[in-house]
Amino acid sequence: MTRIALLTTALALGANAALAATPAATPTPPARSHAAMPARDDASADRMTKALNLLEANGYAAFSNFKSDGKDFTASVTKDGHNMTLLVDPDADKVTVES
């Protein structure tokens, strides 16, 4: 009877030690909310996408400093070893060199 009691105690202690050694589940980070992102109307996003597509269609795949400039957009590019700034008018489907 003493052996059974010792064996039961040993098993119980071993089970508790195994549970204590098991790491706790890693908490899942909260889902990102789209509400935290700045709102942009669809028309503005569509114009920006069209301007970017115009740059690419005109051979300007590598450009930087793309930003809104009034109703148009500007971008800095290097073509044939020359740095220049482009003005993109997505409404007129036009890309012009500013400098």
C-alpha cells in the first residue's frame, strides 16, 4: 500500500512539474484596424494610381519623391544620366519635364 501511495505521489509531482515547464501560449497581437489609417477618397486614390501608371508607361520605372502638387503630381527621375523633375497630369494623360 505504501508503494502505491509513493508511486501516486511521484506521478502527481511529475505531472505538476511537466505542466509548470510548459510555456504559456503566446498571446495573439490585436488585429490592425483600418480605422487607424488616414482616409483617402477613391477619386484621389484613382488619380494617384493613374499618375503612377503614366510614369511607368512613359519609361520612368525608377523614380523617387513622388508627391501631390496641387491637382497634379511631381516625381524626381534620372534618365540618360540626367536628373529631372516630372509633372504628371493624370486627367490629361500627360507627363512633362519641369527641369
